[in-house]
Amino acid sequence: MTLSMAVIVVIMVFSVAFTGLCSFNPGAPENGPVQEVDADYFVQQEQANSPFPIVLPQMPEGWQTNSARRSAFGESIAPTVGWVTAAGGYAQLMQTGASVEDIISSYSEPYEETDTPTNAGTAVHHYEAEGERDLYIADAGDSRLVVTGSADAPELEELMAAAISERK
């Protein structure tokens, strides 16, 4: 029986290996190319179905848009665009009509507000939770701008500043 299994495994490996449908690449795919997405098209499509204005901030050279999807906070949609920053971190901007309380309560960990700096006259609430990514939330009147990600704090703040500037 062991010999039969060995023959079947060898036949399977050779059959699949020559189809080109799989590959073996040992090691981590670090610093590979960033898969860019057409965030402009995504924002146009989301704007057609959104009760509030959706912006796509112009980010500095080196930032690459790599994701665009619809998220939600409760019943409120949250178009989400993500970037790989020039330093290799990840930052995302979510725009939603949900209240700050609904946004915070949608996360499993309890977030605490740590400070509230002002950016271009807009209060940006900074929230932290143990073991979770920081949240930056700004009230833009008819919607909230939510920035989070694995990027460092200055990059997340830069994204928030660009989003606020685009809204004005």
C-alpha cells in the first residue's frame, strides 16, 4: 500500500509541475512589486451611490494605491482606499457616514482617545487600543474620515491631512 501511495504522489507531482499552474518560490516575497489599483475609477463608482462626498487625496511621490474596496461600519458604507507608503508601510482611508461611536464600537478591542490635534481647523481624534492599529478620526460634517494602517504615525497623519485638504 505504501508503494502504491508513493507512485500516486510521484505521478501527481509530475502532472501538476508541468502544467505551469503552480510554482515553488522559497522565502518571503519581501519588497516585491506593489499591485496597483485604479482608485480613481473606484471613487467615481462609490460616489454615485454615496450620500456624502468621497475624496481621493493626492499623495506624495512614492505612495502607491494598492487596494480599493467597500467596507461598512454598521449600516453605513465606508469606501476604503489603501496605499503602500514610500517607506513601505500601509495606510488606508475610510470615509463613512457612521458616527464616531459606531466606528469605535465596530472594533473588538476597546479604543481610548489619546489626543486631539487640529489639522487645517479640523479636530483629528487619535485612538489607541492594546495590540491594535491606531485610528485617526476626523469629523468632516456629513461624513467621518478614518485613517489607520501599519505605517508610522507621521505617514498616517500625512494621509489624514491630505484627505482633510481635499475635502475643503
